[in-house]
Amino acid sequence: MDFNVVDQPETLVAGTVLRSPALAVEGPRRAKVEEAWKRNLARQLPGPPTTAYVDHAPEINSYLTHIVGYRCRGVEDLLPGDVLARVPAGRFARFIASGDNLGDTIVHIWRSVWDAEAAGRFVRAYTGDWEHYPDARTAEVFVALADDQVDG
């Protein structure tokens, strides 16, 4: 899967916290993510549905904090009980795909991210990644990049 490199401003995402090993893409962990999304989408969100992946632990190649929620402008947008994550501005690899099942589409994109990273096409910064959903079939994933180390 191809990607393009884009500069993005700071992105604020608020919502429910899930602590996950890597990306919870299959089995019981994926069910927990889907359950969190159902709860979030059942309420009036102050911004578009968005996911953030912050607090990476690259030294053990695993755990991160996964925020299932909405993009917001600031603290004033927070709903009671939600937490706020800040993804710093920077350069990102942008992957986009559409499909009949959004969950499967997201899995496909993240596998492409991992393949591109393993192939040395870019070096991740681990400062924070995020997902945006332009419509019910499309996912757009932004992966933070280390200083200009991209072969896109």
C-alpha cells in the first residue's frame, strides 16, 4: 500500500483510554476496541470520531495508550470522564483505504504500516499516531515520522 508524507498540526483527541499491546487488531482485544467505539458513538460527540495512539513503549516494541474518541479543539470540548491526548505537530506518513468493513480496513492499513516500516521505507518517531474516518467505509492513518527518514 502506498502512502504520502504530509505535515500536520498538533492534533488533540479525547475519549476512552485503552491500554494495548501494539494495535489490538484481532481476537478479544479487537472486540474491546469495537465495544469502546459502540459506547462512544452512542453519545453526542463534540468532534469527528478519531483515534489516537500515544505513550508508545518502542523499547519493548509493544504497549501504547489507545484513545477511542473524537478530535477536539481544546479542553472546553472534553466530555465528562474523557481524557485528552495530544499528538504533536510534525511530519506523518499518511495511509488511506476504504472497504466494506471499517475494522478490517483499519487492520489492513496497520499491516501496511508495519510492512513499510520493516522494509525501511520510513522510521517512526513514536510521538503519537492518529486515525481519522472521513466516512463509514474509509480510514486515514497518520504515522509520526522521525526526521526526514522517508523513502515514500
